[in-house]
Amino acid sequence: MSRRVVITGIGLISPLGNTPEKLWDALSSGTSGVRTLESIPGAVFSTKYGAEARDFTGSIEDFGPLDKAMSRTIKKNLKVMCREMQIGIAAAQLALVDSKLPLGSVNLDRVGCVYGSDYMLTTPEEFTGAIKNCLDEQGTFHFEDWGEKGLSAVEPLWLLKYLPNLPASHIAIFNDLRGPNNSLTMREASSNLAIAEAYCTIARGHADAILAGATGTKVHPARTIHVVTQEEVAVHDGDPAHLSRPFDRHRAGAVLGEGAAAIMLEEVEYAQTRGAQILGEIVGFGSSAVSDVRGIGQYMTAFRNVLNQALAHSRLKPDQVGHINAHGLSARRCDAEEAQAIAEVFDGRRPGVPVVAAKSYFGNLGAASGLIELVGSLLAQKHNRLFRTLNFETPDPECPVNVVARDDVSPGDTFIKLSITPQGQASAVAVRRFA
């Protein structure tokens, strides 16, 4: 018999703050985290705006309350962590603290970690000195000198800063989590898929507790080049808080962001026996990758597939879903196809299922978006009201969904979180208020 899986802890690093309380304060007050970029030279890109996790400085205090031994261990390893890795590990440590799981008195062979991420890119500065060593007086680079003069100037451990399997590895090593461990690099689909894998592992009895998390960024001197040349990005001048406009007729592309989040998942009796707080229950999931022969994602089909899978797996009927926490990218085609998939699956429900889009507050955080958005819905259930979708002013006939644009809508007892990659890998998680 499948075991029930509940959420007992939350940790996050976000453009809206690094605690659930700060996140909810921003969501409930309609406060955007999109501002002028500071960590990268916005003037050289097509956009100068983004949502940076400004409260995260990389100091040890950002990792939450730690004993002296853990503090020393994390400090020692900071030099082999890029920012993306650091915020991911900080979110995990915060989730562990929030869950109050007593690591010193549980069987750590049955406590694991599943973490998602984007592909991690090195920064140009890692190679600046090495490249200079291979330049002649005229500034010409000589490839034949790289092995002797260039490579020797590269930091020997530089690669460890950018391996996407290391967030889960560091988290497990720091906390002696000896249970199932995995790393997923499925871009925006990673959050939901990490939760789904952790859920399945606990449900089939292979673990009692698993940290499920993800870290991601679109704000990076090399990654941002990829994003602005390959994806639809909002580039207009004006108030940056108005740039991200999911499902609005005048939406013009995604906004860049960064962040990380983690949740502690536990088998329900395991959690109840130790008196844990229970924030929600995972009841279903979906995964579907759909692209055409050219590799272009077919969003509507993928979204429809994961919605139907999540409903079937959770045994929920469409009229039992309190709200949809949409991918809501603010891109023209993606939003339209997501909305059309939701409308098709929930056809006949009047009024339509409420749809919220948290990216209207902080844009696309890459792999971490799904988890931070899911936390937003958990907080909405806790406070018994949905946050509104920012900047939704003009409905689009191509987006036939009931977008939440007020502050008085009930979140209901269940919600489904949707995510998708540009290549058409969609994922979904169904969450129920615990009872």
C-alpha cells in the first residue's frame, strides 16, 4: 500500500526575501521583486531589469542557525560553490531547521535529498588570468600556449563550483543524510520532478524523509546571454514592476530572476509520531515531454498531459481543485498554450478554476521557480486567501482562463503546480491541505 507523504518544512532564497513570512508579505501586498539589475552589467544586454535575490550575500548567516561545527564546514566549502550552489544549499539548510527533524536521533540511512537545477555555467572571470597569460603584446591569443601558460593559471578546483550534482551532494554530506540521493537537471521542470521523485521514494517505503529542492538562475553573465538570444524576454523600459504580465494581452516576454527553495517531505506517521508541523500533503504528479521534429516544445499537449496525470494520480476531479498555480511565464505562445490546456482539462467548470501566476512578482527563476511558486500556494492555504496575479489588466482571448486578479479569492483545499521548459518538458504536482 502506498504511504502518504506530507510537507513539514520550508526553506527559500528569493527576490522577495529569504523567509516564508517575507515571501507572503510581498505576495499578499502585491510587491514586485523586479528591479534594475545589479549583479550583471544590464547595459550590455537587451534588458536591464531582473529579480535578484538581493538579501542573499553569501555570508554564513544566510544559511540559517548553525552549530559551530556546521558553520565551519560550510564556510570551508564556500570557495568551491558558485552562487547558484550557495543559494540552493542555504535553502536546504533553512528547510531542515524549519522542519525540526532531529537528525541526531533518527535513522539517517532513511533520510535523503533530491535536488533540481539548471545547467550551471562558469563565469568569465574564472579564466581571465589564464587567457591574459596567452596574449602577446598586440593582444593576440595563442592557443599553443594554453597548456603551459593558461591552464596552470586556472583555479584547480574551479569545476567543482559548477557541477549540478553537487548541491544534493553537499547537503547530504553536511548533514550526514545517507538515504536516497539524486540530482535532476530538467531546467524549469526540475522543482516538480524533484518533489515527485522524493514523493515516490517515500511512498514505496525506501525512505522516511527526503529534502526536495531546486536552485536556478537566469541572472548570470554567461547564462543571460543564452536566455536573451534564445527565449522571449521582456525588454521595455519603464517601471520594472510592470514587466512580467502573465496571461495579459500585452505581455511581451519573461523576466530574468534567481532563487532556490526546498521542502522537507516525510511519511505521514513518521511526521506525526515526532509531532512535526504539517503544511500540506503531496497527492499526485505528472510528467510529459512533447516537442516536434525540430525540437520545439509543444506546450499545450505537454500541459494537458501533466494535468490529466496529476488528476488521475491524485484521484481528484476537476471541480475539486481549488486553484492552479500556473507556469505563467509571460511569454506570448507559452501562456496561450498553457491557458488553452487548462481550459480544455477543466472544460465545463463554471466559473473557471482560479489561476495564479507568481512569476508576475519575480519572473523566471529557472529550476527554482516551481518550488518557490509552490510555497506561495502553501502560504495562501495557510492564510486562506490567494494572492493576485500582478499586472493582469487586459484579458487575452487566446488565454481563456480565470486569472486571479483580486485579493479575496479562496485557495481551496487542493492546488496543482505547473511548470515547463522551452523544449516542452512539463511537470505538475498536486497538493492537498492536510486533514
